[in-house]
Amino acid sequence: MKINLLNSNADREARRITMAVALVFTLLVGALAALGAGASYRAATRGTSVLHEFGQLLTLSEIQKLAWGNDSTNDPFVTPDDRLNILLLGIGGEGHDGPLLTDTIILASLDRKDKRIGLLSIPRDLAYPLGNGRFEKINAVNAYAEKAHPGSGAEDTAQAFQKLLDVRIDRVICMDFKGFEEFVDDLGGIDVTVENSFSDSSFPTAENGPDPYKWTTVSFTKGPQHMDGARALTYARSRHGNNGEGSDFARSRRQQIVLEAVRSKLFSLGTLSNPSKVTQLWTALSSHIQTDLTAWDALKLMPLAMDFKNTAIKSNVLTDAPDGELVGTTVEGNFMLFPRKPDWSEIRAMASDPFDTKAEIAQQAKPVTNIKLEIKNGTYRTGFASQVSDKLETLGYEVEATSNAVQRGYDKTVIYDLTNGANPTELARLKKYLDADVATTAVSPNRTILAENSAREELYSTATQYLVILGDSSLGLVNAYK
């Protein structure tokens, strides 16, 4: 018989308890230190007391949760549809021109049921409607909200975007440039694959110096490279580069690449499962973020994030490309981007379902079989039938003829099914793309149909399967503002 008095069950249990207490203590001390730094920063910038700001950051009940744990069934991220929508905002912060303007706007969606992640980047020049025909650039929403309600700008911005995009926003995180740099540095840098080599000779520098309009040249070479916080921020911010990288849309794409690199680094080497590392990262962020996440929420977010460790990210950027969702115009001397579809339905659809890329969505819109159409313009927009015909032909539809409808002023596009319902799948696909109603009708011996208000519309081809009379509901397929 052997008796090991140095490794008894009681000793092992004591060690486990000691480790657990040490873990909780580490998290608690780290969180309190971070909150102290954050409270000091907020008090200095807002002219309030440290104690007041500390109370705003963390309540006594949350400290108790950190110290003693929480009911495992109390998930702070439960939503009605098992989808978590987080609005990510990036601002310049203290020392930068326009410190409260949002340089980055990304809606991140996590589908907890099917383990999907979707990102939708919103350009800062997008026109935000103020009512009565007035607009401002969307990057100013946070600045106005923060000035109106200091300390609540991020949450007010999230509410404004929730209404505009018609999608629930569950959490918001607003981070300044300095916080991002420190966060990436504390991660040990990130590995980024630069998609295009480019140079930007108009990158702002010396913003803390006497001349806020001094420029420098920055360059990046195509291929994989390791970046510290400052380099990663420069890569994400550059907006005047050559080689196709000189637009807000290219910058939005780079911001998504950087975000993916941060995610990869967080999951590497067990970063999220290392309490001391999590504490260090929280400390770096605390004085540079504004969020509706409590300290307890932040800790609970870590195991949730681990559930998406191997999930591929689907990314979309709103653009004014020929197949994009936006069109650019000038309002009182300011360049702004407006939704190609004025009722915002196209952008709202992307926000509500960001889990497919534009390429995948375009593929879904293509007909599987040969579909022959005739298109008539039922609007007052000159050349609309021809414009839509070009769009449909790029998708693979065959357009037999285009012309003007007998009557104009159609609000809704109408598709007349001349096949007696022979291909419901393709009809549904076309209906969705055109945002149309569907009607069935008989074709007379002289190749006419009876349309709205008893108007007789002539068909030009015996091969036509669907007659499309365009209404205003399809204006979003082209630049509706011209």
C-alpha cells in the first residue's frame, strides 16, 4: 500500500479553489484598473468627477458578478432571432481634426444558430436624412449625438442607424484611433495580406502639432506582412491611394481585412482563453471606447466569440459602382452618396441579411433556364426600358424587344406571365429582382394583352414568355436621380 500525503484529494481540491480565486481576482483587478483608467479619461474630457464616471462605467451589481460569477443561464446576448448585431464605429478622438466624426462604420452580424458572420461597411459620405429634404453626411451623426448627450453618443448613434436601416442593433462599440493602435500593439501586431500595392501622398500627419493639414506619403506592397498598431491604422485609414485604392469603398474593404486580421490574432495562441491577456487588452481599450457593453458583458462575449472561431466572414461594402447600391451627387457644395433605390429598401435588405456576398446575390438573380422577355417603359423616365434591358441581359435574360407602354405612370412594375405558370421558380426570381407584381393574362390572336386600365399592349415576338411593364418600383436598378 502506498500513501501519498503530498497529493491528497483535499490538496488537489484546495489547489483548484486557489486557482479559481486567483483567476477571479486577476479579472476583477484588471477590470477595475481598466475602469479606473477609463473613468479618469472620461472625467478629464468632460469636466466631471472620476467617481461619477466610474459609476457610469460599472455598477456595484456588475462588480459582484465579476467577483462571484453569474447564473450561466443569464446570457446577455440572447435575441429573439438568435442573431447578434453589433455596430462598430471608429473615430479620430482627441488630437484629430473632427475627433467625433466616424471614420469607420461597420454593421457586424453574428448568426448564433447557423454560425454565420456578415459584415456590412457603410461609407462615411452616405447621406443621412434629417427630414424636410435636408441631409448630412452619415459620419456626422455620432458627433451631433455626442454633443447633444455627452457620454451617450455611441448609443444614440446606434438608435439612429437602427431606425434608418430598419434592423435591430443589439450592441455598439465606438473606438478612437489611439485605442486601436494600443489594442493591436498589445496583441503583438497583426498579419495582413495586402491585396494591392499602392501609395498615398496625401495621408494626414502631425495632427497633434501646430499644422493639422500636413501631409505625408505612405506606401504598401502587395502580399502578406506583419503590422503594428500604427501601420495597421494607416492601412485602414488611407483614402487617396493609387492603383484603385483611392476611394472610401476601397478603404472600407481594407478596414474589413484589418478586422479579420485582428480576429485571427485573437483566436491564435489562445488569446481569448488567457485571463491575463484579456485583462491587458481590456485595460488598453477602456479609456478609448464608448459602448453599451458592461464589464460583465465583455467577459461573457469571449466564450461566445470562440463559437465562431472557424466561421468564414462574408463581407459587403456599399459602393457607387455600376452594380452598386449608391449614386453620388452634390448637395450645397458637399459630395454625398444616396441610395440608388430612394426608399432605402435595397440597403435595408442587405443590412437585414448580410450573410451572402454581392457575387453570391448576383448569382442567385441569374436565370437557370433561357427566359425571353419583352420590356415596356411604364414610367416617365426616358430610356428606362433600354437601361433595364441592359441590366437583365448581363444576368442572362434574353430581351426580345423594348418599347414604351401605352400608358405611363406605373408605380409598381408588373410582370405578365404568358406561360400559364410554367416556370414558377424563374418567375419568382424575376419578380424579386424587379420588385414587381405578377399578373396572368391571355394573349389575343392579334398578339395583344389587356393591361392596366384596359390598355391594350402589343407583343412584338411570338417567343416572349413574360411581358414586363416597368414602374417606379424598379427605378433602383439604375441611377434614379438622373
